[in-house]
Amino acid sequence: MREMQEVVESFDYLIRTQFSFDVDDWALSCILDGLGEQQVNINAYFHSKTNDGTHLVKMVLGSSETDTPQELQTLRKILRGYGIRFKERQVIQVVKLPAGKSGQLNDLFGALWCELQVESMYLGENTNVFLDTSDIERAIDILSDPVLLVCEKNC
């Protein structure tokens, strides 16, 4: 059962391209260096190091408003140059969340987890939140409702 909770007046979002890949320390440093040399901005970045030393990386390139085909191609070229397998996936960039307001991440996650899989959720520039979900169209429908229904939980 879902409880009703009013969360946001409007849901502003962009669809962005996320790259995800697994690398070691050396390769990650080279990739980040290569993007810097090509003056490609990383708008959102998430990484976690596993127990075996592998870095699980997700990143979105460009400005807070958009990326260019050239920026995306630059990263593809760098990754292929090092023989790194990667995935590209469309993600939701939630824009215009007010800074300093508590509970916003739970508003987003809480509305989605009972209906679809939230693969990852991370922050980018300008307090933008990036959502990688199993069904991007359904996530947009859920978050676009003026009265956001948050999944029931027992905390």
C-alpha cells in the first residue's frame, strides 16, 4: 500500500547519458586525466571501490544543462583506447532541487522503489540528482504527479 504525501510543486528533469564502467586505480586516473586534457566537464560522478580494488564508476558529462556529441565521443574514445568495456544508459537528471531542504532524496527514492528498481542515485553539479532506474518512462510518470505517492515502509 502507498501513502499519499505532497512533495514538490513541479518535477523538472532532463534526460542525460550516463557512462558506467569498472576500472583499476591506474586506468581511472588516466581516464580522468584524458577528460581534463580534452577540457570535458564531468557534471555528475559516482564511484565506489570494491574489496578487490576495482572502481565502479558512473559519470555524466557536460554542463548542468546538456552534453554535446563531441563530449560523449571523447569519453568513448578514451575508454576504447584503454580497452575498457563500458555501458551507456539514459538517466534522469532532476533539476532545481532547493539546497538545504531535508528529505528530498527520500522523496525521490521513496516514490520509486516499490514500483521499479532504482539502480543508483547520486548528486551532480548545482545540487542536481541523477536517477538510474529500471524504467525511465515510468519513473518520470511517477515523479511528475503533483501529489507524490511515497512507498509505505516500517521504520
